[in-house]
Amino acid sequence: MERPNPDDYQPRLTWWGHAWRFAACGVLSALVWANSFPGQWDDHRWWWWLDLLVGLAAYGVVLLRRRYPLAVALGLSAVCVVSGVAAGPATLASVSVATRQRIVPIIAVSLVGIVAAQGYADLTPGGREDPFWLSFGFNIAITIAIMGWGAYIGSRRQWAWQLRMRAERAEAEQELRGREAQAKERQRIAREMHDVLAHRISQISMHAGALAFRTDLDADALRQGTADIQATANAALTDLREVLGVLRDDGAVEAEQPQPTYADVPALVAQAQASGMSVAWHDRIGEGAVTLPATVGRAIYRIVQEGITNARKHAPGAVLTVEVSGGPEHGVDLLLANPLGFGSRVPGAGVGLIGLSERAVLGGGRLEHRHENGMFVLRGWLPWQT
């Protein structure tokens, strides 16, 4: 992530934020002015008023420190040569400059502040009587501490801002991946069903054309022909309901391989077992599967396939239980479950189940997943007739 502009991560100040900052400045101003106050009042009354008035003006100017950070910090640091009251606002402006983490402004403000502080200590009546090297070293140490504290605050603000931006970006990217997964699954279903729908419609056209040209049909034959058209139209509507509202991708391939059905699920399980996975397969439908619609069988196949893939990635070595049950009256119930915590987890986008959920909803069913007692459980229901 690129380094942000300091204005991006500076917090917005409330009335309380201004209040405690000004209170801290007042304490600092009092500490600095305390040594010079008696001498100024007794011997140089004009300097006493100058110190006070310049300091009060500094408290007003410091409010502009975020709009003009460098200019305000340099100006307030400079006037500290004649005003100890201005030390508080100057310190606040210097810290504000340091939070922006720009080395040249920090060095410039530090140098001006050190010179001004030393000048005030040497020139003001009642100033320090310590040796020059001691007071100068003290001013350098205080300046380094002030600037270091400001830089630390700035780095914390920048770090918090970057974390927030990364979280927002990750959330937006996850939402985008989810929408892309849904769109791709819809397009895939549309491509998968395209040939089936075309076949159904061609059958309807053929039957209708035959009835239009045949004039020798009796009433029974005519009724049989219309019944065939109705049955074919109902089958087409059943297939179309799964992809209602889904447009076929213009760039899709012309034809695809035959799609899997429920009869292919045992082979899928056997293939997983042959690869070394532990899969417990329970077929509760049995012979009733011969009447299972192809679209439902295809959805079951895809769900079991995704469950096997997830177990292989996230729970290697665990036993995956796959159970399919139901009938024409109650629909089809699916259960896939495996323990958690086997081996290392492989990173994934987590959008595979989103596409399957979309498929289940389009088919009139539902699909959900959760953690239950140390198990990852995938449950689904599909209507027998979609």
C-alpha cells in the first residue's frame, strides 16, 4: 500500500480534543514562564506584557496548525525567544508537524525551536543560571523527545488508517468475488441447460408442425398429439425454471460434454476413495433415483463434488460422510460432514459454496453450511421436481 497523505489519517478533533490539548499547553506554558515571571514583573514590566500577549496570540494561531502545519510550527517556535507562554502552543504545533512524518519539516522546526529556547533562557530576566552546555543539551533532549513523540503518534495513526483501509478493501474484494462467483455459476448453468432447452423446443415445434399439416387425424390421434406437445412443453418449463433470468454468455463455447447426473455420484465417491480419501457414502434414495429429475441429480453431483474438494483441501485425512435421502413427496436431503483440524488448511477464496447455494436457490431449494461440535457440516434440500 502506498504511503498515505498525512491529511488522510489525521483524526477529526472534537471539543474535548481541543480542550485537553489546550489544558496541557497551559500547564507547559506555566512551567516555562514560572522562572521568568518574577524577573520580568519586577525589572522589565514591558517584557512581562510582551510575553503574555505574544503567548495569548500563539494560542489563537495554533488552531491553524493543521491547515498550515509548517508555517505555524516555525512561527510559534520562533516567537518562543521572547515568550515563555508561547511554549505550550509551540510544542503542540511541533508535535503536529512530527505526526506528518516528513523529515525536512521536522528538522527545520527542531532547529528553530532549539535556538529559540536557548535564546529565551539566556536573554529573559531571571533566566537559567546553568552553564550553556547544560541548558543547550537540555533543550536538544526536550526537542528530540517532543519530535519523537509526535512521530510515534503519526505512525500509530497511519498504521490504524492502513488497517482500516485494508479491511475495507478486503471486504469489497470479497463481495466482488462473491458476485463474480454468482455470475459465473449462473452463466455456467445457462450454458449447461442451453442444449436441453433447444432440444425441448425443437420437439414442440416438430409436433406442432406435424399437427398443422396432418388433415387425416381423428380426434383420438389429435388429442394424443396435443398431449405430447403439452408434456414436452412442461418438461421445457421445468428445465427453464432453473435458469430463469439467466442469460447465456455470448462468448460461451458451442457445445459441452454430457453433464453428470445422480447416477454418476457413486463413481465420483469411488474416485475420491481411490485417491486416498476416506469417504462414507450412504445412498438412502436407492431405486427411487430412477425417477429423479436430471437437473436435481446434476445439482446433487455438484454439491457432493464441492464437498469432496473442500474436505480434501481443508481436512486431509478426515472421514467425510456423504448422505443423500428423500423421495418424490419430501424432496432430497443432503448431508456432508467432516471433522475439523486435520492437517494444515489450504487458503481458498470461499466462493465455491456461494455458486452451489445459487444453484440450489435457482432450483427452488436451499444450501447452508456451519460448524457443529467440531464438525464442518453442509446441509442442503432440493425439491424432487424443480
